[in-house]
Amino acid sequence: MINRNALLLVAGAAIFALDASIATAQAKKPTSTKRIPITKESPGEVAPPRVDTVTVYKTDTLRMAPQVDTVRLTNTVTRVDTVTQTIQLLPKHIGGMYFGVGAGPTLPYGAIRTVNEPGAMGQINVGWQGINNPLGVRFDVNYTQYADNADYAQLGPRAQVWNVNLDPRVNLTFFNKSFGSSVIFTPYLIGGGSYLRYSHLRMQLDDGIGGFGGQHAIIAGAEDNSLGNNGIQNDDWHDNWGWNAGGGFSFHAGKKEAFVEARWVHFDRDQFGTSWHIPVTFGVNFF
């Protein structure tokens, strides 16, 4: 055992000594300090520097998984509206005192029918009527000229009639809102006392004796009904009291009232039957 260890020790020392000697020999080897020129140019020429260009191409391949993009477009619209609010102002209805005018046809009936033809009339009136008051009063004057029946034209000029009436007027106010609030619709009744004054008014004799033509016509107020002495003609104005009754309807808006009405004006005269003077009036009242 001891001999083997000693042998290993001796071998190691020998190797170490060998390495040391080799290193010493290399250190003492002579080296040259002269530069050995290496060139291809001729003597006296200087070689230009050499420039090498190196281009490196690189190709990368990028693989990406399929991608689904969801695009949502939001369109925002700003709108400015100008709103004009119209407030409907209802007209203020005015009642009370009024003045009115009217016109229309007039029809003869009874003892003055046939011997006179329908004529035309004009009317003026004043009165008072409250908006919501059912009771009012009216005074009116109308003038009528009847047309001639050709069979009795020789008795003189066309008949003329003045008619004056003083009447209470009763409004049926429960119909007022039938057409809304802007217009007051009012049916009404009217009637009262009448005064008539007329000239050349043809009338039929009640007993059918005398007179002119098949209707036994005579001018109202004539002194004699005998054709022989021309007593059936008369140029004077005559008058009668009577009464009237009728009705109509009106449309009231603001300060104006349009109306349509018809009245039967009744009067009697000696030797004649009952007579009816019937004006139909289209008119307007101003409050």
C-alpha cells in the first residue's frame, strides 16, 4: 500500500518537472520584429481602401389565427325643431243694443194672393238682445213692392207696402253650442204688433161680386167696386193695424249676427177676406 502511494508521488513530480522545462524553452525562443509587407500594388502606389457592402435580406413569415371583428356604427343626428304653439283665441261675443239690415222676397197670401205676385223687400231694424239672455226686443221697418199679375196690371202701378213691427224676440239658448264656441247658433221665435200702410194693393172681394177679372180684384180703399165708373181704382195710401208671428235662426260671432227669418203679418180690411203679408228676411245685425 505504501509502495503504491510512493510510486504515484514520484510519477507526479516527474510530469510537473517536464512541463516546467517545456515552458522555459518556449519563453527563450527568438521572435522577429520586422513587418512583412503583403501587397499587390507596384512600388510607390497606395492601394485604395476596400469597401464591402453587405445586404442582408430577411423574410419573416407571420401566421395569425383568423380574427372576426364586429364593427358597430352609431349615427347620432342632432335635430333642432322650432315649435310654434298657436293658442286659439275665441272671439269675444258682444250682446246688447244692435242695428241691422236685411232683404229678401215677400209673398202675398189670403185675399192679396194671385192678384199680386211675389215681390222684393228691404228692412232696417234696431233692438236689444243679451248673449245669454233668452228674451229681447226688436223694432223693424220694411218696404215691399209686389210684382204685377199681368191680368190685373191695368188697375194701376205696382202695389207698395210699408210694414212696421214691434216684437219681443225669444232665443232658444239651449242650441247655442251646436257649432262650438266660436259661433253661437240660436233659433228664435218672434212676434208682436204690426202697422201696415199700402198703395195700389190689389185685393179680392170677399163676396165675389163685382171687381175686375176672375178673382174680382179691386184696389184696397176704392170707394166703389163697380168697373163701370172706374171705382175699383184708387191712388191713395191706406193703412191697417195687425199682428205678426214667425221665427228664424241666427249665427252670432263677435260683434255680428247673421240671421234668416220668416214672419206672417196678418191684417183685415172691410169687404175683403183675411190677408197675409209674408216677408222672408236674410240679414245681419251689428252690436
